[in-house]
Amino acid sequence: MTTKKNRVGLRASVHVGLMLMLGACGGGLGSQATADPAGVPVTTSGSMDPTVTARTCTQPTGWSGEQTRSQLIVARVQASRTTGVAPMAVFVDATATSAAGSGTDTFREVSYVFDFCDERGERWNSTGLPKNSQTGGPLAAHVYDLPGVYTIHVRATDVAGGHSVATVTVVVHNPDTVYEGRRTVCVSQTANYAGCPSGALTQTGLPASYSGKRVLLRRGESFGQINIRHGERNVIVGAFGSGNKPRVTSVRIGSGRPDTASFAEDITVMDLNIADGIVQDSSAARLLLYRNDLADAGNNNRIWFGAALDYWAGSDPYRNVSPSQFYNPREIFIVENRIQGGSLSNDSPILGTGSRIALLGNDMGYANQHTVRIGRLHKGVMAHNAMRGRSSDGIRHALKLHSGGLDSYTDSYNGSTWATRQVVIANNLFGDAQDNNQWTVAVSPQNGVSAEGLEDVIVENNRFVRGTRTVTDLVITGRRMTYRGNVRVDGGSLGVSTNGHGEALPADWRGPYYGQ
């Protein structure tokens, strides 16, 4: 018998070493909403795994007792979510760390080490560094592939050597339990269901609705468009069987004019071969785009998020939802995708705007324009990516990060004039020998006319490859901008400019710069 106490589920506190007891909800895959530290609703599904246990993980070696060694620095950490279904992406934020009375800028002057309690010997392809840890600035992200209870540790070290450690616990549930039985749908055009989870619904065509479902496509087969509509939540689209990744024509997430203020949330799209890209063009939260291939010659190989938000929320004369009910895309994770730019598009393979955005371990190729273009970014991590910079006209960049203005960010949509703030760009490989652009990376306003503010950005430990026309490797313009540990792979002197289209910025938005 299911009691009211059992139905409360994830509203109870979760402690390391204890099993999380979650009652089964009858009928379809239900959802509840509670507040999480990042201010995004936590959508939790019925029929969760009742026996998730703690992973065998302790505080990293050598960290014990360090919380007592500093009287000034106090580490603090938040996770963008504390529960979900594998694969679960988490944005980890230590920017609330303080150093009382010391005058320390804890964003740039404190060194952070994140340990995700998920050591499986895995390493990033582009850097060879372990996936289980991140060192440098105060922002990081991680994808948990396996169910379990994990304790994330963050160690903050100030310039005097003082230490402080903070932790946060996350619970990752087994998708085979959450999406048991007919909540999983296996699709095969040839009715070959070998490898489909036991008890799953089987069919030869794509479902009309994806909400509350795990939809698995037969490897080696081809399908049409994946269309996840506004309001659909708790969705996994992936693959089953053996062989090549399933081929789909395109993926659309919350496209077009919304009828209500319910938007797509908690969506995972993984292990697909996609001909015409992934487009999410309005409000959305908690998207994980994971291990997909977008590499067809001549196609729109793109991943866009919030690409048309300014139109749907601000300009659409026929909209049914007031601008105040839209929100900026948030918790968008683009991880380990292979994205080779296409000649059909005059835009960027990766283009978007939002908050708590993570680009991790992607292999990104060539483009007509900028390989990655983020127009506005509040709290972002770009790490362990390979971003090549060749473009059609030779005046673009491997990475272009700018903003909409000087205003403060809010989660609720309030126009496009907010500044880019708190971004870490680390351990990436930028450019290649065929790069035909003059600037490889531009973290600056997009022109000298618009006052586009950027502040508290760290560009660290990246490798730069010079192309045939490279003049400047890194252009970085804004307020409290830090660049350190970056190198050219050929051993030459790194070309850095702090004068990139900053003419329209107020004086107090031009510097200081902290370079090494």
C-alpha cells in the first residue's frame, strides 16, 4: 500500500550512505516540482529506483582536515540539481566561496579543485585529463552515467595556501527502474527488438508524444524527425541494440510558438546520428545533448539553444504567452558530440544564449561562420573541447563569446540586454593548421558600436594552434578578465589583445585584466 509519506519522495533530505526510498506512482510517469539551489524546478518522476545506494567514495586523498587550516576562506558549493536519472548532468557552482576580510577576489584568486566522486578511469579525448575532476576556476560540470549516491567535493585554496572544503550530495537513479515496462518504447522499422529492455513497448514508428518516456531507436536504422514539444518533460531519447548509431533527420525541442507557459524540461538526447541538427529555439531547462554525431557533408550540422527566444518572447505579434512567462534557457549541457560544420548554414554549428551552460569534450569542426557563438552567457563552463576555426570568409572565430549589453541577468526573460558574467573557459584546443581566420578566440563585444559587457571571465590552460592567417590567438575585452596558463602548441609566443571592439564600453567595463 502506498502511503502519503512514501509519495513525498524526493522532498525528503538525502544523506550519503542511506538508501533513498521513493514510492511508486500509479498510472503514467508523474512529476512533482520543488525548488533547487539554482532556482530551477526539480522535476522528479514516479516509480524511481527504491534502492539507490552510496558510491564508495570518500574525501579525496590528502584533503582531510583542510577545512580547519584557513581562518579566512570558506568554500561553498551548489549543484544545479541534486537528483535525477542517469545519465544526469550537473552544473557545479562554487562562486559563493568567501574570504572574509582578506580582500581576495574569490572568483579569480582562489584555485578550485572539483572531485565528482565518479572515478572510473575515464579521460577526455582532447586533453587526456580525468573526467572525474576539474581544476581552476569556480565553475564545473559533470555527467553521471551510472546510478548511485555521489558526494561532490570542492577544495578552495587561496593565494596564501589556506584551504577549505565543501561538499554536496547528488542522487542518480537507474533509468531501467524509472522507465520500467511500457514507459520505455523501443522503435525498429524492421521490427527487430533484440536488445530492447524486457517489458518495453515495441513499435515500428516514432511516438506521437515523448513526455515521461524513454524512447530507444534501433541501431543501424534510419528514422524521421524527433519532435519533442513544448511542455514535454522527463524524456530520454537514445539507442538500443548493436551497430551504428540510429540515424534521424533532425531533432526539434520546444520549437515554434508555445500555447502555454509550459516548456520542455529534463530532456536527454543521446547516441544518435543526426542529419539536420538539434534546434531548441525558445525557453527550456535541463537539456543534455550527449554523444551525438552531426557530421554530414553539406548539412546543417548544428546545435542551437534559445536560438529564437527574442522573437517568441519579445517580437512575436501572435504570441499566446506573455514575455514575463518565458525564461532564459538554463542548464544546457552539450557533451561529447561530434559536430562538423555544414556548408548549407550561414550560422554557427553551436549557437545559443542562457545560464548554467556547459560545453564539455565536444569535437567541433568547421563552419561558414563562428564554430561556437554564445551571444549571452550567465555562468558557463567550456572545457576539454576541440574547436577548429575555419570559416567561409576568413573573418570568424573558433569561439565567439559576447553579450547583449550591461544589464543584470535574471532567470525570467527580461529582454536581451544583459551582460555575460562568470564564465570559465579551460583546457580546450582552439584552431588548427587549416584555420583561415585572423582571430582564433574572441571573448569581447562583437563590434565597436554596441556596449556589450563581459565580466569575471577566466580563460585558462588552453592550447592554441595557429592557422595560415592567424594574427591574434586570444582577444579578451571586458571587466575583471583573466587569462593564464594558455600556450601555443608550436611553442611560439601567444598573441593576446585586450582591445577587441571595446570602443562603446564605459571606462569601468574596460579592465582590469589579469594575464600570465
